[in-house]
Amino acid sequence: MARAIFKSWFVDFDPVKAKMEGRVPSGMDADTEALFPVELVESELGLIPKGWEVVSLDKIAEMIRGRSYKSAELEDSPTALVTLKSFNRGGGFRQDGFKSYSGKFKPDQVVEPGECVVACTDVTQKAEVVGRAALVESSYEHDTLVASLDVTV
């Protein structure tokens, strides 16, 4: 359902098109409707809502690469790595994907529950998780969570 709403609002621009036709966009309250303009304009990607702009992700978000680690650092610890195993194949977060980790890390590689992580590699044959996003959940067993090398915060 979330995917369908996202596509409708931010890919197909259905609320803008409805307003252009004089219709009330379906499935949203007046405050949400007010966030969408009444016009589409040409951009380098095609038509987009007036007032919106095309920018690369690094212009609006800071992306932090995770920590490279050695297998010897994967031992019981209050710290855990958020790894590719933390991603469900269809998207979303898996609690059983944490790996206890005893190595060093930078403060900006710490991941807080509720932060978004993106799988930036996938060595499996189908590459099912590359590009997938997940909201990190708290660990019941670990106090600190650190992004692994294959994960971007």
C-alpha cells in the first residue's frame, strides 16, 4: 500500500493532476492536499510539480558509508553491525541481521533506531537487496549499532 501511494503521489503526480482537472485528490486531508501545486512544469526528467526541483540526493542528504571489518572482530559485544542480512529481500528491516562486533568505528557510523539505511552492495546472484532501504530497529541484545561496509546511513 505504501509503495502504491508513493508512486501515485511522487512518480505519477496524481494529486497534482487531479487539482489541474478541478478535482479533489482522493485519499488525503486538506492539509496534505495543500502541499501539492496545481501545475506541472517541464524539467530534465520530464513533467514535475511546479515549485519542485530535480537535485541529486547528496544535495539534500548526507550519506555515510559503513565500517569495514575483520572476521576476528565478530565476537560477543554490546555493539553490533547492521549488515546486508539486516534487510528483508522485499525491503524492510530484519532483527536477526545484527552481527556482534568488537572492533573500532567512527561516531558517524553509529546508527540510531529509526534512521534509514540503504544496502549499497549485494554479492548474491540476484542482488535482491541492493538499493533497498530499511528503518533500523532497536536491538534487544546490543547497546550500540554500527553500519557495516555494505550499508549506507
